Amino acid sequence: MGVQTASLSLDAYPALVLNANYQPLSYFPLSLWGWQTVIKAVFLDRVNIVAEYDRVVHSPGTEFRLPSVIALKRYIRPARNPAFTRFNLFLRDSFTCQYCGETQRSGTDLTFDHVVPRAYGGRTTWQNVTTACAPCNWRKGGRTPREADMLPSHWPFQPTVQQLQMNGRHFPPNYLHQSWRDYLYWDSELEP
């Protein structure tokens, strides 16, 4: 389908993707698809259009309003256990140093710390790694929390996908289209 549009970038028109139960596939990062993926899914009859933008795209024989919210026709079961990644670790700990309590929304100054140092046999697992700001990580060094007199505010644990999703609700993205708001439940107040 050769789509012709005005000069404004269509990248500014992502669609919120809901599971078949009308809940977002993910809150953080927010489950969004680009307009081309959405149009393909619509034509392959894999999604229902829930809401649309005012923006229209054209092909030689078709005019099509870009969807702003779509719902999958087939339910996707969420993963049982989240992947052990730096981002998910920061999300589990709400982007907060577990030693001093400093929150770093961007995560740029956060590191991760082995509560039981690797030199003492500590492993890189959910149950032994926690977030730390760079100064606290440097200060703790290769010592145990007791040796460094730095106990974490929360001991590391393996979160569930639901716990990460709930934490993600504390960090809404900078931009939320009006049509998405009925499907998102953020802990902070949304601007009108």
C-alpha cells in the first residue's frame, strides 16, 4: 500500500497497544507501535481499532484514519518472570539508590551493586544485585553491607512482571495522547 501523507512526520502518531483484555501490554516502557506496524496489523485482521487520530493517510484507492489505540484480538499471556536487565533492576528499585535513598528519574547516574560482593562469592542475580548511585557504590566498594555500615533500604528480590508494571505506573512518559488516558492508570495526576 503506497501511502501518501502531508509533510508532518507520521512517527508522531504511535498507537497504544492493548492486550485482548484491554489492558496495556506494558506500562514501562509503554506499549506503542508505529503507524506502519499498526496499519499492517489492521489489514491482517490481528487487532481491533479502539480509537483514532484525526490524521488521515491515503493510498491510491483508500483513505485511512490512523489508529491511536488498538486491542489485540488474541490474548498474549504476560511473561511469568521478567528478564534480569539493568533497566528492570532500576524499575524494581524505582530508580532509587538503595543506600542513600536518592531518586534518579533518568537513571543516568545509577549503577548496580552486588550486595554480597563477587569476591565473596556473590552472584549476579535478582536476589543479590541492587541499585546504587555512583557515590554510594564507590563508597561501599567490595565490602559487604555490614562491613561498609551501609544497609540497603530494601533487600534485593526477584520481582514479578506485575510488580514491575506497578512500579512503571509511577513513571508516566512525557507525552500521553488524550485517547490513551482511559486505558492507563498512572499514580501521578495527568494534565488536561
